[in-house]
Amino acid sequence: MNLQRKIFQIIGTLLFILVVLATLLDVSNMKLEPIWETNAYRLDDGWTLTIDGERRQIDFQLPTVLKSDRLTGKTVVLSRTIPDDVRHLNSLMIRTSQKSVEVRVDGERVYLYDGNLDARRLKILGYLNHFVWLGDHAPGKELEIVTVANDPRTSETFYDVYIGSRVSQIVALLQYDGFSFLFGLLILLTAAMVSLLTFTLFRKLEIRKSALSFAGIEFCAGLWIISGSMSTQLIIHNQLVLLVFGLVAMFLLPYFLTSFVINMYRIPQSKLLGRIVLVFPYGFIVISSLQLMGILTYYDILTPSAIILLSYLVLLIFFSLRAYLRGNSAVKQFLIAISCLMASVVGELVLLLLPFMTLLNALILNLGIVAFGTVLLRQVLVLVMKFVERKGKEEYLLSLAHTDGLTGLSNRRAFEERMDGIRKCSRLIHPIGLMVFDVNDLKMLNDKEGHAAGDALLREVARQLSRWFAQTGDVYRIGGDEFAMICDPCNTASYESIRKEIASDMLVRAKDPARFSLAFGEALFTPNGEFVSIDEVFAEADARMYRHKMEMKNGFVR
């Protein structure tokens, strides 16, 4: 039967797959206009280069670097005819760095970007993508791109120019470094998830501070990657905002990194590092304030800040390595993680020596950051699992200490702790019900039929009490043949209903010698009632139970 069922499952699966493939093949024959229109067309040749009104080159190629010219402050014009044999040529995308840009079509200005930094308090670092709308009648017309460089380091560099539809240019941008944007989003998502766990599941765990520090590290890493990705400019086009994000990440990263090392590894120099690292967040506050007052700019402090950051990371690695060599084996994972990060940073710096940024720059850095975060995350999760395992064992042992081995009910210790909890309440503001039970003739049964029969009777009583009070309160075995129930907080109507049900059941049991019987007593605490403490309630319930037991004996009730 099992073989037949397996054969039918295999045949059914194959038929399902075949039907899906056949259907997809059938519908794929439909002819539809592509969503992404055509690919962005790169204008890499046919340009005429003019510098300060002097024509320098014909058939100028892009991208390129003019190493022989100093073009800072000079007016550079790139001109050519817009192709008329390509569809959807209604948008232009230009990539510049530290340059003012003006775009003209047949001498008419269609775009202007003022890149003059003299009046700015922030320096624009990196690349800026300009999206210029040309309209539907641009093909065949003369295109002029006028630039004025403001920084000698980038004045001689000319990047790619793309023409086509706006959608196709966005796709081209995403294809260039969209994976960096995706990397950054994934890292930020990891930071958000770990942060959420620190305030929920990890809230009472020893690992909470380390996990929160790790979330801060991932936040800074993700923010750094996203702020440096050109694809992010599709969402935040103002590159100055991205610059601020990048600097925030750079100044906060050492703080969270140090906090992680201090909380995770407890190295001897923790106090010293904790004080030194405050230079970075407070330094950012001071630098930003001076920048807002126009005294200096982020650009002025970028290089010295990077040197100080690198020096501090070397110091942190030195102390961590020293702790590892002295027997702190847990630091090994951090040393592996930081090695991945430092190697990727060095690799990117080497590639930055190239005249044009390649995909390898971002890829190496992103992979290094991901490897760094993965190693640390693994260590955090391992510690969490060890804590959960240890906590599980502790709770299991604690449950054994509070559980009656014979009946599975809570035992006398658990009952006393519950009573202590009620006693510690400064003011009882809700009703509390308490019942006490005693099994009749248990000793007689043990002597007559053996302790196995007595144990069976106690388990039967425990099951019955648990059924009665499943929705009302908690049942405890507080002695050899004694049980108790605490109803806290107590619904007086439900309590009274179950009390009457038990009293009625006891009358029925008293007439049937084959069934066990219980003597019970109860008392109910109410605010402003006759009892002032839970001990008085218990004493009254216990006294009523013994009176009931004596009444049952005098009436020759088992």
C-alpha cells in the first residue's frame, strides 16, 4: 500500500510539473511591449571637447581622464549630435563629481546644477547622478554639456553619459551598483531584527548588551554602504544627506564596536577603551556644530578623522589580540571578523588608485562587511543558544523542586512561595479564595491493600481536583493526604458555583463506599471583609476542613 501511494505521489508530481511547464510555454508566445522599453544607450564617442572657448579634441571618448590639463575653474564643453536612430531618447543621465553642470539642446538650456562649493558648508564627496529631461523632439539636435570643476582632484575626470528613457537609465544605475544598495538594506534589516530581539526575547538575557551593540555595528555598516551607493540616489537624490549618513556611520561604528568587545569578551582594558571611544560621538557633535557655524566643513576633517579611526581600530585589535594570547579564547572570533573587515578596506583602497571606480571596489568592501557581521552574529547566536539550554535545565530543575512526584501537582514548597507572594502585597484589592482538602481513610487503605493502592487513590484525587479547578485556581499537594487550592484573583460567582458543586458531589460520594471521599473547608478573602491577611484565610479554611472531617466521622461517612 505504501509503495502504491509513493508511486501515485511521484506520478502526480510529474504531471503537475508538466502541466505548469506546458502552460507557461503556451502563454509565453504572447507579444507584449517590454516594460523596461530599451536599454540605456551610452554616448561614449563622437564628442567635441572645448575648454574656455578653445576647441581641443574632436571625436573625444568617454569615460576618460585628461592628465595633462588642470581644469579647475575652467569652462569645459562636451558637444555632439543626439542620435536619431535610437528609440525613447527623452532623458539624459550624467555622472559628475564636484562640478557645476549645465545642459543645452540646440543652444537652449534644459538643466542647470550649481556645484559652486564656496557658499556651501558641506563638501560634496563622491559621485552625483544628474537626470535631465530632453523631451520627445531631441533626436538629431545638438547636445552640449557644460561643466566647471571645483576640485582639482576630479576636474580632469569625465564619466559616462547615458541617453534613453528614464526607466532604462534607472535600470542601468541599478545594474551598476544595485547590489550594494541591496547589501546595505539586508544589513540594516539584520540590525532592526536584532534590535527587536534585544527588547523582546533577549530582554532578560545576559547577552542583551552584546546583541544591542552588534545591532549598532550592523546599523553603521548598512548605513555606510547605502550612503555610498549611487543607487540610493534614486530614493535620496540629495547627496549631502547621504554624506551626513555616511559620517554618522563612521563616527558611531567605533563606539558600538568597542561596546561589543567590552560586553562580549570582558578584556582587561575595557574601562580604558570605554573612555577613549567617547572621543568619536562627542567629536562628531563638536565637528557638526563648527560646520553649522561655518568655521570648518566635514571635508576638512575627513582625512584626519579617518586616520584617528584607523589608529583606534589598530589599538582595539592590539588589546583584543593580547587578551586572546593570554587565554581569552572567545576573542578569536572577533579577531577573525575584524580581519575580514580590514582586508576588505585595504582591498578597496588599492582599487581606489584606479582612475575609474569598478564593481570590484564595492563588491570587496560589501563582502568584507558581510563576513565581519556573519562571524559576530554567529557568536551572538551561539551564546544565546547556550543560555537557552542552561536556562532550560535550570527551569526543569526548578519545576522538579516545585512539583509533587506522585501526583504531578505543585507541591508544598510551591504553595508556600505562592502564599509568600500574596503576603508581600502591601494591599489586597481583589477577592482571594482558598480551599483545603483531606483524603478520608487513606491510612486504612494503605494498611489494608498496600501503598500502591493508596498512591493510586492520591493520583485519582489529584485528577479530580484538577478537573474541578481547571478554570478557577491552582491545586497543590501540601501534605501526605492534604491538598489545597488557591483562587487568585477570584471571581466570586465562579468560586461559589464550584464550591456548591463540590459540596453536592461530596454528599453523593458519602453514600457510595466504593468511591473516595474528601473532607474540605474553604474561606474567601474580600477587601474590607472579616479577614485581614491570607494567613487568616488559610487558618479558617483549615479549621473548617477539620470540622467537616469530624462531622463525616461522626456520621460514619468514609
